[in-house]
Amino acid sequence: MPGELSEGTCFVALTKDHLDAKSVMDRVRSPKAGAIVLFAGTTRDNFAGKPVKELQYTSYEPRALQSMLAICKSVKEKHSLTAISMMHRLGVVPIGEESILIAVSSPHRQAAWRAGEEALEECKEKVEVWKKEEFGGKEGGIWRANRDGAIGVPFDGDEADEKEVVQGPYGPVIRPSRPGEKGHGPVSHPR
């Protein structure tokens, strides 16, 4: 069962289940809306020229849900949306499958387009979700903040370099020299 929050016509969720585009769109359907825009972020098979085997997502769920809801409420008000829904998948997300769905509805399409992109960018910048790009082979994987091009720290799953990764209350802290940095902090590694 996913963790979810809603307030009015704003809905957010984190789940380990496959994401369903129709159910996310149904959350924002309204006779007042002339447009629904859906963004689906999928796992691609490469990053920076390296083949990616899969992505793994983890989060600090209570805080991530609050951050997602705050983003949705802000974007909804700014763009006069009818409704907004954001769902992020956690755990392993194989190549070609969706890791995030964002649906927005509004009376007119221009506001829906702008709001959908803004919601995605805010989510990638602010929400407490981290991803591990699993390259396979000797290279292992890299944990990084959930934003495009963010620098990650190699992690082979067995050993951690004490200079780069230290234990925090929820698992390894990827960049201990930058406490409070958005998108960084406690990360739990599923084992």
C-alpha cells in the first residue's frame, strides 16, 4: 500500500508498486478542466555514456510526502490549476518503466504544460528521494540526489569508503561535509 497524502484537489503518493498512468490522470479529471497533461519519467538504459542496468529509489517517506504536497499546492495556486497529482515509485525501477507520474488539469492547456514542468523540476530539486544508478559489473552503482546531472558517490553495496560515506541515523550520509544540503542527507540502502 502506498504512502499518500491529499489536500483538496492535490494528491501525492510514494509506492513500490508499478505506476498506473490512468489512475493518476483520474485523480485530476474534472468537468472544469479543458486539459490534462501527464508527465511520465522512465528509466533509461544509460547515463553519461555508461549502460544502466536499473535504478533504485529510496526516500525519507514522511518528509518526502510533505515536500511533494507542498510543491503541488504551490504549483496549483500559481497556475490556477483544477487539480494536480504526483506519484513517485520507490525500490527497483527496471529500464523502460515509470519512476514518476505527474498529472495536472486546468481550464486551458498552456497553464497545464507550464505547471507540469514546474512541478517536475521542483520535485527533482526539493523532494527527499535518492536514486542509485546500477551499472552492473565491477563498477556497481552510484547513489545521487534525484536530479539530472547531479554528481553521485560510487557504492558497491559491500563496503563504504569512510572518507566519503559516514553513518547517519537513517543509513549512510552521502555528502557529510554539506549538512542540510537540499537533496542530500540520510539515505537508507536496501540490503
